[in-house]
Amino acid sequence: MRKYYLDNLRWLMIVVLFPYHVLLIYSSIGSYYFHAANSAIANAFILSFAPWFMQLLFTIAGIAAYHSLKKRAAAEYLKERVSKLLLPALTGVILVIPVSTYYGSLYNGNTGGFPGFWLDMFSHPLHYLGIGLLVGPLWFLLYLFIVSLAAFPLIMKYEKGKWRIPIEKISMPLLLSLIIPLAIGSFFLDLYPEKSLVQFFLLFMFGYFLLSDDGIQQKLEDKRWPLFILFLALTAIYLAITVPGFGTTRSAPGTSTFSLSALPSMFGIKIYENSLLWLGVLSVMGMGKHYLEFKNRMTIYMSAASFAIYIFHISWVNLFAYYIIAWMPDMMVLQVILTLALSFIFTLATFEAVKRIKGIRFLFGIK
């Protein structure tokens, strides 16, 4: 039986990327293609979602893999990973990401044309890869592809009965204790800045082996409010500590130079961050199961469009932000509203156009 609430959570989290990436332009957190202001509101929004919303997508992907392998052969599943993840990511890197990166370069003083910029990106790929611009937000598809392949041998052994997890013994305290392996895993394999491949692998595996179980999903629904209230409380504390201290320094929270003496405090920070992560995942899943288990024409459409929206949105966000900021300087609220509205409309229009072109549709993984 299809879990419509998981489909709805997936496309809702992808839609969150519109305000998330627009507000990054006005944030002092991390780095983005360009930077227009330092807004405490933008910081608060980003820090409210950053610890958990992409992580939720990896968990849902693990659950989806569980159901996919119930009705697909192993070879078909692997072929689908290539067509839905790897091929669209590579196509996006070639055709979509250079557009978003180009408008960022214009904002930062580049005066050259797009063809020359595009050629430079692929003439010096290691430079752009090293500063995270060659892949951009498509790290998600590449990470998910790698994680899916890495998890596959373990999944196959499990399905062949080589070992079993006593799901019926998984209590809520035991489920919450998974914060610890997530915290440990977050120290390793940051192939993309501040994004641990080990942590995302664990989330995928937790989704496949644990949260795919109907009984555990029911526990999350039953405990949705205690989990959500605890999550909100920890988030409020996190915001109170982090947001006022950013000023004009554009750096991610929790980053520091490693030393052995700093390890205990670093681990404490990781425990807190991963508590936000895991409580966010569990509580939002519980809320989703209770309130989002439905379908209609709009939800079906958005579910079908979600991965294409993920790929296309960043170029439209950056294009409109570049022109709108220049057109109406010092009018942040109007800049944000117009950039959000126009980028969303044009992203959907791009999806509608691409899905009607058979060869291009295939390259972007659109059915």
C-alpha cells in the first residue's frame, strides 16, 4: 500500500528549497553564489531547516527503496538508480548548474558572456569542483546515488535472510538513541562541505531497515506531539544561541579546526546538532503520517514534478535574484517575494516544457 504522506513530505521539502535558497542570499550563514544582506530573519529560517530537511529526504529515500525492492528485481532497481539519479545529476551539472553559477559570477564582477564561462567551467572542472560550484545543489542526487549503491549489498544480504533486525523490539528510546551513531558518522567523508556521506548513508539505512516498518511509523504518529514539541524546544535554543552571533561573519555553525583537546566539545556539538536532525526527521514523519496521508490532483502532480523541480529551481532563483536585486536595491521584502514567485512559476514551466521533449525528458529522469 502506497504511503501518500511520504510522497507529500518529499515534494514539500523540495518546495522548501525555494525560500531556503532565496534567503541564503540575505544570510550570513555559509556561502552562496552571491550575498546581498545579513538578515536575522533569513538566518533563523535557514537554521530552522538546515539540520534536518535534506536529511529527511534521505530517510524517505531509504523507505522508498524498501518498497521499490518489494516489486522490482535487483537489476531493475539498480538501473532505475542510474536513470533517476546519476543521469539527471550529470545532465544538470552540464546544462543547469552553469546557468546558476554564471549569474553568481556576474553579481561578483564577471563581465564575460555565458559561452565563455561555460567553457571555462569544463576546461577547469577541478577548480569549480573544489569550491562546490560544479555540482551545486545536485550534490543531493549524487550522494543519494552513492548511498544507494553502498547500501545495496547489505540490503541484498538482509533480504536473503542472512540476518534479521527484531523490529518488534525497537522502542522509542532505542530509536532516539540512533542520534549517537549519526553524530559519530557526521565526522566522516564530507565530500561536499558540511555534508557527511556516512551520516546520509546511515539515514538511508535507518529508513530502509527501521522506519519502513508500519509498526514504527505508527509509533511515530502516536508520539508525534511530544517529539515535535521537543524538536521545537531544541530548535528555539539553537536559534537563540546561534542567530545573534553571526553579525557579518559568513561561516557555518559548528565548524572549527580539529584538535584532540577540542574533540569532547566538538562531539557535544555534534550530539546537539544530530538531536535536531533526528528529532526533526522523526517528528515531521509522525506529523506527516497523521496529517498528510491523502492524495489529490495537486499532490500527484507535485510528486511527479518534485525531482525535476529540485534540478531546475536553482538557475531560476539565481537568474531572477540577480536582476531583481539590481532593479530594486534596498527593498529586501519585495526582492524575496518576486524572486520566490517568479522562480517557482518558471521552474514549473521548465518542467512542463522538458517533459514534452522525449530525449531531454529521459536525460532529466522525467517519466
